[in-house]
Amino acid sequence: MDALRDQLLTMARYEAWATRRLLDHVERLSDDAYRRDVGLFFRSVHGTLNHLLVAQCKVWFGRFAHGRSVRVALNAEFETDRARLRTRLAESAAAWAPWLAGVPDERLHGTLDYTTTQGVVQSTPFAPTLAHVFNHGTHHRGQVTAAITALGHPAPELDLILMLREEARPA
């Protein structure tokens, strides 16, 4: 297998794994703590998770998988209901690996042409831009884990090495 594809598939699996682990810990927050402004860029845990849904699913997955660019505010609240937001985030995170497995090599090594949320036409290298998407998710999951800790709850360990160790364990 192509080393680049293998690395991106690892990151796609990590996206789903880390999102599930994070959401399990978020579930333990009271609704007040979950929606409280704790000083994050998107204010609350809820706001940050909504941003992840908008950015990872609505914006980036649409660009990569469907060639669609949407004009949307990155702080849009697409899902007010906690349970539905959890389900949609888990499903969208899990969609990356199966999609990526079917991407032709020439596309993987090509460019991604899209229009930004502000309407600016862009063309960026496909694989590094996809790596950006996974890095973006890691960044915001890190913010949420810090908020969980600040709210007095234990936060999940989300290090990639933990997923790799889990995958290496005999079934």
C-alpha cells in the first residue's frame, strides 16, 4: 500500500476513534456544564462540537467526497440536541476511512479544488489538505478535553499511540 494512503487511513481511523472516546466523556457532563461558556474559541463544549460538525462534515467532507463547497458560518449551530449532535459527529468521523479507501491514487496525489466558506476559489494539494482536516479535528478535541478538565471531570486520553496499541492487541 502507498505510504501516503496508509498514513492518511491511520489518521482517518484516529479521527473516528478519538471522536468516540471524547464523546463518551462529554456524555458525563451536566447540560449546564456542556453549554457553559468556558472560554473556548466557540465558547462551550457544545459550540466546539457543533463547529467540528460544521467543519469536518459539512465543509471538508463535502469538498473531498462530493466536490461540493458550501457557504456556511463556522460557528453555525447545526444541531441543538446533544444526542443528535453526538450521533452525527460519530457518524461523520467514521465516514472518512471508508471513503478514503476508495480514492484513486492519482486523486490522492493531485489537488483539491474548492471554494472557501467566504467564496474564494482555492486549489490546494489533496493529501496535505486532508491531513489538515484531521489535524483540525485533533486541535478542537484537545480544546474540549481541556474544558472537560477545567469543569472538574476526567478527560479522555486521546494520544494516537493509544489507538495504535489497541489495534495491535490480539482480538
